[in-house]
Amino acid sequence: MTRANLDKQPHEVAEMFDGVAERYDLTNTVLSFGQDRGWRKATRAALDLAPGEKVLDVGAGTGVSTEELERSGAYAVGADLSVGMLRAGRHTRPTVPLLAGDALALPFPDATFDAVTISFALRNVVDTRGALRELARVTRPGGRLVVCEFSHPTNFTFRTIYLSYLMRSLPAVARRVSSNPDAYVYLAESIQMWPNQRDLATRIQDAGWGRVGWRNLSGGIVALHRATRE
């Protein structure tokens, strides 16, 4: 399996990411023109973590996002469905806690974490509502959620240029730097089909989270959605 279809079956998604694990971080930095670092910092800031708090990073991949969260002084744990991604992360970041975990069945008791986050991975889960409810389950009352995900640029002209890049340039660049370019065709297609900022906010609220809001990054290429566990 080289490319997950948009039904997003867990084993297909895991196999797809296993296939890109070796050069995943480098590819993301190249394709985002280095903006991925700023997005990770913005996610950490939005979580407003305090030293000693516990935060879960779902869809952590190689742990680059978990490592960023650790800079707050909080205890950060990363979980991901792809064993290949976790293996690559443990090799490059041996001190970052990383474990295998499905966003729909997280291996933690209720109310374990002060905050939870999922970056560029909610889009790959077959059941968005189920994943959001599972994130709520492992978060203490009053705890925070931040979803960092690709979204819809707010400027029409910029959005037109961006969609052209997604469908034409991104796969071409991926062929040069990625070990599995087909995965990035899936990436482009899944971004196009993902709900806009307001629609995702509604989904988060419908899954049981309160005080839902968002702000755009990079003109809406990415949006940070923040919510509170009621």
C-alpha cells in the first residue's frame, strides 16, 4: 500500500506514513517553506502549558511536535498509529516519550491530561467526531484542546494560488524529496476535502468541547482551533 484512499482506513493510513517516515520531517519543512516550525511554536503557545502539567500529543509522528511541547516545561507524551514514524522518532529523539496509539482508542485512563493536541492528523482519522470525543475523555475537566490543521485561506486570490500549488507543485516537489510521493497526492486531496474553519469549530463543539474558537496562521493555510473540556 503506497497511498491511503480518502476512506482513511487506519491500517492504510498507518502503512502510508510508515512509507514516508524516513524523510518525513525534512519533506514537511521543504513543502511548507519552513513554516512548519512556526506552526509548532504557535500550537505550544495556544496550549498555554505550565511547568509540571501533562500534555498528550496525538498524531505525533516522529515526535518533532512533542519535542516542541516539552520546551514549555510540561511533561509531553506523543502517540501515533504509525510504527514506522515512531521508530524514526525514537532514533532521532530518544528522550521524547513516544508510544503507539490509535486516536479512536487512546491507551490512557479518563482525565489523565491537563491538555491535549493533535497536529495535521485529525484529517487522517476515519471518525473525526469519535477522535474528538476520545481526546475529551482523556482530558481533565477544565483542560485544553488545540487542533492544528490545514484549513482554507481566507483571501480568494491567495486560495486559488494555494490550491494550484497543492495539486500541481506539491506532488512535483514531493517526488524530489519524499520516499513516497503518492502520500503527498493524498495529502493534497485530503486538504481540499477538509471542512473550513467554522465547520471544524462546529464539529469540535458537537463532540462535547466548550469555548471553541480559532485563529488563522499563514493566511488560513493552517488554523489553530482551541477548546476547553467541560
